[in-house]
Amino acid sequence: MAGPHVRVLGPLHMSIDGREVPLGTPMQRAVLGRLIVARGQAVSTERLIEDLWAGSPPPKAATVLQVHIHNLRRLFEPDRPRRAPSRFIVSESSGYALHLPPDAVDAWHFEELLRAHQELLNDADQRADTRDRSHLLENALACWNGPALEAFTDTEWAVAEANRLTDLRLTAAELDARAKLDLQRPGDVVIELRQLFDEHPGREEIARLLALAQYQLGQQLEALATIRRCREFLGEEFGVDPGPGLRALETAILNHASNLTGAAELPSTATVPDETGTDRENGCATDYSSALDQVIASAETARGGRLRLVWVAGEAGFGKTTFAESALARLRGNGWTVAAGACPEVDGAPMAWAWSEVVAGLATTSAPEPATDPFTLSRTVTQLCATAATPVALLLEDLHRADTATLQVLRQVTSWLRDEPVLILVTLRRSEGGPDTHATTAALAQHTAAWLELTGLDRTGTRSVALAAGLTALDDAALERMHRRTGGNPLFVRESARLLAAGGDPDAVPDAVRELVDSRIARLPFGVAEVLRQLSVWGDEVELSRLAPAAGLPEDALIDMVTAAESVGLVRTDRAGRIRFEHSLIRDTVYRGIPSLRRARMHWSALEILERRRRDGPAAADPLLLARHAVLGASAETAHHAIDRVRAAARHCMDHGMRSAAVELSHSVIELHELAGHDGEHADRRDRTALLDAHCALVTALADNGSQRDARAARDRALELAERIGGDEPVIRALTCWRAPVIWPVREWRESSAHIFEALWRVLDSASGAERVRLLLAAAFEIDAENRESYHHLSTQALESARTLGDPELLCAAVNAVTFMDYDYGPEYAALTAELEAVATAAGLPEYQAVAHHLRFRSAFAAGELAEADRHAALAVELADEGQLRPLLDIACCAAAGMELLRGDLERAEQLYGEFRTRITDSGLTNAAEAALAGRVALAWARADLSGLVGELAHAYAALPDVLSHIYAIALVHGGDRDAARAVYDGAKPPQDGIYPITMSVFRAAAAIQFDDADTIREMYDYLVPHAGKIVGLEMGVVTFGPVEAVLASLAIALDDHEAARAHATRARAVLDRARTELRAVSPPRVDDRATGCRTRTT
């Protein structure tokens, strides 16, 4: 968009001619926001001062306000001549006004579109087209990127306007939803209204439209849950009931009304919905496709003149109704006459009510008079089926709730129609069927074509149901957890997905699931609930011999209790005597229902039982099981004992490469020490030293897990505790507990390491042997990125000492340090890499073998040997342990983006760099912002425009001036600020002795060309000529900036040597062609879902 454009519906953002403009100080932003709220009207100076400073203005507030107005005017009109009047922020009526076109401010544009929509509705000359209305409303809603006036939520002057805009947004969403329902687009309505409803559950029209759309998609349970939540909110918050519109819709849904198709229509008659299974978005029909095929096959058998029964069994929430309705819809499409009836859940319903509904559905004219006895009703059904013009399919739902008359009619009708083309589809929950129900199924066995057990969705079905419920971000790990936790129960999947999509706790139990499980438990015999509570405390499964003493029951009595729970689908058993819940959500429901104090006592009792039975076998001595009960059952009195158990489990996890579990248990050890009072100033020194050891173990675990930011914070806490304890030995422990191999910078470049350095130098002279080596390594990794000489001195000193100590792991750590900041990739680098691989292989240290292959990846990538680099990257990933895998895959993802830059596919490169940015931000690694910035710089370089990165580079330049000075200067030039660029350039240091010397020299060369610095241009030309065949950026391992020859061509032109420039340009094309030829041996990068990373593959 040309000219200024301001966004306030979400984060505050301003752009001019499509280029983002930083808005400066918070007060300056507030001035702009206050003028926008005035909607183009003038705001007096007095009112501005009163609002902006909330009634407490500083001295000379008017002068300060004028400064902010002046700065804003410069932002809006950077090229305005001095003393020329401002076109946008004008002075009038002793104040100021913002004069912008309506479409230049998103809030103003939003209201303009709403007015256009209203005018379209009010136009008496022509009927407003629904598509036109929807298009207008979609455009209006697209103006929103977050809450209204989000940047000013803490200011009084913005509250009323924010509320007004929010109400208009909700109104627009409701109008759009009505239009979309009229256009038969319920899926769009559900997507757009679900989050709004979660934020505004008392907005009845949103609830009504969302529930209506959910019903049209076949999501009856979700629709009713939406209405129920609105009713509960209104009752709890305001003490009122929903209005007639929402109540009428609920009644219509419960009656399966056939005309719930438009936005405003309400129900009349009850029939089977017309949607086909393939149109449903809840996934049940397609995910039970093989079972559906069996129903259709049975129907074809019945079509030949032989009644067939198909029983569909499944517990609550498994999609029996949706499945059955999908089958009837298919049959209706094949020319069958269909009718349905459901056994009522409430007491006092008329006799055989389900069959009365079937009769009403079969009657072609007016329905017959209701029958008063089973015999008459059976004869009526038989007559209607026998005289039908087409084969008949009947659906009888929830037979487990059937009364005696319903079962009697089913038996009689089946017998009388046995030679007719009739299919009877029956749904039921086996676990809730009484003796009469089971007797009926047995009596009708000869007419049964199939028993279909809906046991749950597979993983594909789980994903589709979760997506339909609004959970769009579902990776493989989250999918596996959801599938395992829900057991594939569609209801449980939908409710869990809705909870997660709304930002809920992933470990929480959805309300609908809890109510269902609790109601099922409530029907069990006395004592079973307590057994289930004991079972939930033991975790996923437990042997009968352990559960019996925990429950205080003889084994025979316990077996009876477990059998009762198994009969209703809550638990299952195996021949080995193990008992487990049917799926985790049931266990979580039971477990969370136990009061916390009692739960802790039950866990400690479980620990005592295990300790008494440790001699029984390895299962009872499982350190992780013992630790779990110790953590959850410990009190201040028992914490000492619990610490031993949990610490042993943490060591077990570290020894077996279970990094994430080791981190969790290490945290628990610290918490138990604190529970025991070991963190107090008057605690015994031995206890405080043990607490220090726990903190150091946490640092080690976090570093091994790749959680570098958290590891640094934990090390700071350990050092603080060590200094409180006093003496050099505790400090040395705290400083040397980081033992993980290093493939990513340990230090945050923007943060000071002064405290760490002070402690390191204080204890270095008192340390010797391995401790001194580890202190030197710790010091090296804390050195600034720009101080390469000091880094090299410390790391080589550590390596020389490590060679004399005979410790393979320590030697590997020292070689790792020396090569980490080596960007020459010469013979010494190659020799050290070979040594690292040999020592690591001989000592059985796969984590350092992975580092060796990563180092070979770096050198091959820098040399442009892309297929070889890809091969070593894959080997590094293969050998990596759990903690190394994430950073290695992050680097692979970024390198893959660099390869796409070489291929010339900027769009794909940008996609991969975006994925890398997301991964690195979430990973817990240090310097995430700088790493992400490198990718954006590479893309901007390829597009020859770095102006959009001025703000980010300015922030990074403050932390790394020597590294980023030249690229920052180029960005400033592209942004039009040559004076600032020149100042940065003049203060820059030559880059040849720093990190990434070739890449940094190319940046210096490009900056020198911008400022016609002849001496530097000649210097850079002479420096880069020996590197002519290389590609800039490959030495970094993650980005590319094109051939060095292309830079030499630009330098040659600046030196007025056009012949050399043409030669360099020709060779640049040849270098790029060779690189792209080699890239053909490397498959385009893809997302490896199994490893959650970007991977390339050599072909």
C-alpha cells in the first residue's frame, strides 16, 4: 500500500510504502494510538497530556508532547522539507489530529467495510447477494491481527474504544457466519467461531451459530457441548438462562431436525440427517471405512430377500451414531428406504419409543395411531416394511437402554420379516447391556450378518478428528501421545483436541470426558472405585500381587473388583496378571479425582511396598518406578529418604542416554533437598554441599539435553550457591559441571560473562589436572565471539594439558573446543578431526563421534563439497544422542535453506529459514535471535535489499559490533541513511582475524564499494583473490551469499578493471553451475517428521 499504513487491531505496526517503520519510544507510540482513537478528530493538548500521563504529567509536559509529535511527523514524512506543514499529523483547535485515508488505519478501514455491508443490506433497489456480503465481511475481519488496541491495554483512554471495536468485531463475525451458513459452508464457520466462542462463551449468537455449524458437519456432541457451555457460563456469571433462540436450537438438535440448514432456520420434524459420510468432518465415517463396507455388503445380501442384522458395538464416544447415520446415508443414496429410532435415556418414556420413531419415519402419509402394545407395534412395522417400494434399512440406536417391549418388537419383527429385503442396524454398548439385551442378541444370532466392534480410531483417524476439532498444530509426537492417551475414542480425541486448541493444559482432562468416566464408575459395585484409585497411583499398569496389598484386599476379592471394572471398558488385564486402564485419559480422570494429601500418602505406601518386595525381581527394583513414587509421596519428614531414590534414578537415566528424563529427575532432587530444608542459611554444610551437587547434576543434564539457555541459568544458580558455601572446591564444581559436547555456542553473545570470568580466574591457579583443563575449557567457551585469539590460547592450553592426563573423554572435549572456533579448515583442523573420531571410537563415546562428523560436515560445506557435507551431516545425526539431535537437525535445516539459495529457489529457502527460526526459538539453544537473523540476511542479500533488517541489525550490532558492522552499514545504505552507515563503516575493524573471515571480508568489500573506499577495495580484492573458487557463507555452515568471484567482479569494476570484471563474472557463473550440478546429487530438503527436522538426502 502506498503511503503510511497503521495497524492497531493487534500489535501496533506502521509501514510506509510497504516498508516497516520502527515507532520509537512507548510514549511516542501512545501519542499515535491516542490520535487514532480520535478517528481523525482533533484532540486538545490538555486532553492529550491528561490521557497520556494518566493525570500525573511531568514538568513541561507540553514541550515533551511537542517533541513526540515532531518525531512522529518525521516518521510519517521523512522527506518533508523543514518548516513545511505536515500532511498527516496536523495542528488544529489547540491540539492535534491524524489525517489519514480511512483505509490507512486498519480500525478505520474495518468500520468503513462494515458500513458498506450495512448499505448493501439497506439498498432497496436490489437484493444483496450473499456472496458479496460474505466477501465484504471477510475483508473486514481480515483487518484484525489480535486484540483491539493491544499495545495500549494498560491505558484508561483506550478501554472504551477497545471494547467498542471488539463488539463490532463480534457482530461482524456473527454476520459473516450467517452468510456462510446460507452458502452451505459450515466448516468455515466452525473454524472462525470456535476461538471467538472460547473467548466470549456468553455471546449467545456466536454459540448458536457455532453449534448449528457443528451439527451440520455431523458433530452433534460438539454442538450440544457448545450450547451447554454457554448455558453454564450465563448461569454462573449472571444467573440467567439462554434466550429462546439457543434453547430452540438445542431442542432441534436433540430431535435430529431435518431443516437445520440455514443460519436462521429452526427445526420441525425428526429424520435421519442427509449428510453422507464422506462429507463429515469429524472423521469417524472415513476412519471406520472397512466397517462401513461390511454394512453395505450385508445390505446387498439383504436386498436379495433375506433380512440381515448388523450389530455395531462401542463405548460412549466411539462414533456409533455417526457411523450408523453414515451407513444409512449411503443406503439412501443407493435407493433404500431408511428410518431410525433411538432408545431414550430418560425414565418414563413411552413403551418401545424407538419403534414409534421408526414407524413415523416409514409412514409415507400421516403417521398411524401410536400402538399401545408390542404386538400391534410389531405388526405395524412389518406391514410398512413389507409394502415399501424399495429395500428398507432400519436403525435402532442404543439398544443397551432398551425396555422389554423394544426388545420384544425387535425379535418379532426380525422373525416376521426374515424373507424380506430388510437390513436392521443396531447400535449398543456391550458393557451396559442387561441380561435381556444379551439374551436378545443370542436369540437373533441366525439372522446376524456382522458384529462390528468400534474399538477406536487409528492414528490417521485421530489426526483427522483433531484437525476437525480445530487443533491444526499437531506433530507426530503430539499425535502419538493423543492417540495413546485417548485410546482412539473419537469423543475423547475431539474433547482433548478442543482443549489443546484453546491453549489448555495438555495433561488436563476435558470436562466432557471426566463426566463420562465418572458416570461409568458411579454405576460400579461398592469398592471398585477405591481399587481404581489405587490402580491409578501405580501408573500405566501394575501386577495383581502389588495392587492387592495396596488396596488391602485378598487377591480373589480384588479379581472380582477388577472384573467389574473390565466389564464396562475401564481396565483390561492379561494372562500375566497385569492390570491397566483402557487408556490414559481414564487413568488421569481417576487419579486427579484423589485429594492431593491422600494421593501423596498412597504414593509413599506404594514405595514402601516396592522396597519390601525388591528381592522379588527387577521390576520391583526399577529405579524410575521407585523414584516416581518417592517424588510424588515425599513429605518434609521423608524427603531425606526420597532423595536417594530419585538421585539414583537420575544417574540411571544419564548412564542410559535418557536425557529428558534425567533433567526432570534432577529438578526433582533439588526440590526434595529444598523440601528437607537444605537450602536454608543454617542448614548443615554437608546438606548444602549435597544440594550443590544436585544443582551441578542438573546443569550436566540440561547441557546434555541441548537445553543451553536453561543450563546456563542453572549454572549461575549453582555458582551462587557455591559462593555462599565458601571455598574454592565448591566453586570449581559449579564451574566445571558443564560436560556436554559443544556444537552450538555456549555463551549468549548479548549477555555479560563477567561473573563467570571473575570466578574462573579466582580459582584457576588453585586447580590442577583434569579440573584445570575443564576450567580452561569453560573459560574458552565464555570468550566473546570477536576475541578469537584469546579463545585459541585458552583452548590450545587445555588441549596440551589434556594430552598428558590419559582421559579420552577429556581429550575429546579439548579437541572439540579447539576446532569449534577454527574457520580455516586447514591441515591442522583435519588432523584434529581425525584424532577426535579415532579417540571417541576407541573409547566408545558416540557423542564425540557425532561431533567429529559434524566437523567434517563443516569443512566439506565450506569447500563446496555439498554431497560429502550432506553425508557427514547424516552420520552425525545417526550417532547423536538425544540432546545433540535437536541442534544438529537445526543446523541441517539451516544448511538445507542455504542449498536452496544456491539452487535459486528463494521461496523455498525462505520457508526453510522460517522453519529454522521457529525451531531455534523453541529449542532452548543460545543466540536464537542471531541465528535466525543470519538466514534473513542471506535472503535479503540474495534480493539485494537489506533495508528491512535495519532494526534487527542495529540491535544485534550493539552486542557484536566487530562482527556485524559492515553488513549493518550496507543495510543502512539500502535504507537511505548514508550518514549513519558511514559512521558505522568508519568505526569498523578489519575482519580477517575474526570469525568467518571470508564472509566478513565480502561484507567489508561490499561496504567499501558503497563508499568508494579505494584503499579498502584494493585490500579486499587482494585478500579475496586466493579464495576465488569458493562460495561465500559456506564456511558458516548455514548460509550462502553467492560465489566469491561475483564479489571480485564488483571489486574489479570499482577498480576500473572491466576486463578482469568480465573474467570474474564468467568464472562466477561457472562456480555456481558446478555447485548446482553437485546439488543434483542431494535431494531437495524435506521435513523428517520422525526426527522433527529438516533433512537432505544424498542420491
